[in-house]
Amino acid sequence: MFESPSNPKPSDNRTWNSETANRSVDDAATLARIGQRDENAMEEIFRRYSGPVYSVALRVLRDTGQAEDVLQEVFLQLWRNPTAFVQDRGSLGAWLVVIARNRAIDLLRRRKPSDSVEDVILASSVNVADEAERNVMMEKVHRALAELPPEQRKSLELAYFEGLSHTEIASRTGDPLGTVKTRIRQALITLRKAFPA
């Protein structure tokens, strides 16, 4: 059903942006289409997340054939039961990666029962746990941004995601410069309260 990626792309470590902020919404809509047996939706999700899923399986198993098997199993599971993913618990990408890692470890145990799973070295510059934690944090930030008043959110997004100065934001929105500064300051105070140190 799906083609295995021959050269999986490394995880995208770009700074948080509005495109990333909308990914969970896109994923939810695409999963709903998968629930209606939309194969195009399944292909979209596969293109989006097959690289990281395959990479994790390959790191654990060190066998391309078995990594491809895990890749197929993970996405077939999603195709059969898209409602298994609970959006409030994190991002779809992190969830798929964790499933792939667990499946690969299970397969490794069956393949080499004498080897301790703890002895398996994941030769990777990406820490899967850190990546999953980062994705969960991104989801929290997205929710916090969504709760801001629209004017504050827009000013903050223009400043931090598009890199506009206060003056440029005022020019684009037509709002007074002092209003723009106040909105951004209030938005940052709200976000700091949502993420105490």
C-alpha cells in the first residue's frame, strides 16, 4: 500500500513557526478523512511521517527489510484504526515514532532473545524521547496561543514567526505602534504564566 522511503529525511529542527502550529489541525482533519477510508489522506500522512518512523525502526533493528516491515505495520495500524490517536496527548508524529520504536524493540526481542534491549545503541543525532517531548511542548504552545485574544495572537505571530518589527506590524495592521507593543507585551505575560519556569 505504501512505498518505503529509500532516504528518509532527518527530523526538521527549524524554529517553531505558524506552519508547524497548524500541523496538529491539519493532522486531525486528515485523520478524519482516513476514518472515511480516504486513501489520499493516508498518503498525505505517510509522506509527512514515514521518514522519521522508518529512521527510528532502522536505528533499532539495523536491518532495512525489518525496518520497512515495521514502517508498513505502523501505517497499516493507523489506516485500520485512526481513532487510536488521542490528539490531547501530543502530536501525531511523536505518537507514530513511539509506536515504531516499540514495534522495533519487540521485533528485536523476538529476533535475538539473548540480547538485552538496554544494550541496543541508537546511533542517532536525534534523541527520540527529546523529540517527542519537544512535540508535546509545541502542542502546549499551540494551545496557549489559541487561547490568546485574536489581536494579541496576530501581533505575536507577526513578530515571532514572521520576524516583523513593532513598526512593521503597526504598518501592516494599521494599528498604533503603542497598541502593537502593548498587545505583544500582554501576550508574552500570558504565555509566561502558562509556562512557569
